[in-house]
Amino acid sequence: MTAITPPARRLGPLGGLRNTFTLTWRSVLKIRTNMEDVLGLSLQPIMFLVLFTYVFGGAIAHGSTHAYLQFELPGLLVMSVVFATLGTGLMLNQDITTGVFDRFRSLPIARWAPLAGAVLGDMVRYVVSIAVTIGFGAVLGFRIETNPLSALGGCLLLLTFAVSMCWLSALIGLLLKTPQAVQTFGSLGIFPLVFGSNVLVPTTTMPGWLQAFVKVNPMTFLTEAERGLLIGGPVAAATVRSLLWALGIFVVFAPLAVRAYRRRT
């Protein structure tokens, strides 16, 4: 009688990539079937645009809500996408607490594939957030003042930065025990970064001690790059700094997230 050899647990890079893309598609299907998540992704940027434009716009832009809309929309793109990255940590935490990842361990797939698939699958959420923000902004009167290629570059830069932030969100989701804790501590970390920047107001209007933080905040560099790519202005320095920050966040938090994932699963 011939013995049946069990499948090898260690796969090559190509096999791991195939597993990753399969699980990426699983994440995309979860988004498509979870209409509450899609609705939340759509309503949040709309709410931000309406409230900030018509509540603060007249005061900040001296009565011109259109001028403030042109200024704020690139910043609201950054805000919406960065807050959307919290979803990565939430979904990972839910999958672990419900035992989904225990079932993955019994399959002959690369061990890191479920984690990478979850991160890549969330790209769809960011695309939705960007599309809704720019689309509804256009309804309110926002106009891209550069060209379609620059605007596309701004979207790609934002997606690149979001992927790096995903790994920080994933680490939070893997370290904490409940989705509620992920939401709470994730928001506590993101709020100072987002609102302690030039997303909504010019840096020069802030007190000196706060300006010192704003000028080194990665959200400031990303917002400046988005404004330059969408409505014109200096682009090169802010874009390079944004990419360097994205690379630094990825290099630091991706290995930590993988290590936490291995310990948790």
C-alpha cells in the first residue's frame, strides 16, 4: 500500500503570491457583501465635505465657501482614507476572534497570505473613499486645477500611503482583544496626526508650539502633495517626503504586524 504524502506547508514565493491574491479576492467579496461598510465609506466623506465646507468655510476663507472647498478637499481626501485604514485592523481582529484564521492554519497555504490578502483587499475601500470624496466635491463645486495625470498621481500617492498605514492598523488589530478596543485606540492614534496638521487650516494660523509639530507631521506632507497635484503648487518636496514616510511606516510596522500575527495565530 502506497503511503499518501501530505502537502508541504512551506510554499515558494509564487505559491504564496497565489494564496495572497486568492485571499485578497475574499476580502473584496466581504466588502461587496457588507453594504453597511460600503454605505459608511460613502457617507463619511460626504458628511465631512458638507459640514466643514459650510460650517467652517465662511469663517476660515472670509466668506468664500468655494475657496475653502478648493483648499480643504485634498485634506479631506487624506482624512477620509487614513480613517478608512482602521477597517483593516477591525476586520483582522474580527476574523481572529471568530476563529477564521484558525481554519486558515489548517490549509496548505503560505502563513502570511491571510494577512497580506486582508491588507491588499482593503485597497477597494480606499478607492471608494477617494471616488466619493472627489465626486461629491465636484457636485459642491470643487474643480481640479492641474490636469488628469496629476490628479491620478495624487490618487496613487494616497493609495500608497494608505497601504503603509494599513500595517499599523493591522498591528493594532492583532495586539488588541476586541474590535471596540481597536476602534478606540486606533482613533486615539489617528486623531492627533490628522487634526494636528494642515488638513483643514493653514499652518500659519496655529500657535508656534503646534506649528513645530505640524511641520514634521507626515499628514502635512501628504496633504501638501495632494494640494499641489490637484489644485497646483509645489509638489516635488512634499511628494518625496510623503513617500519616505510611507516607506518608513511600512518598514517599521509590517514586520511587527507579521510577528504579532504569527504569535496570535
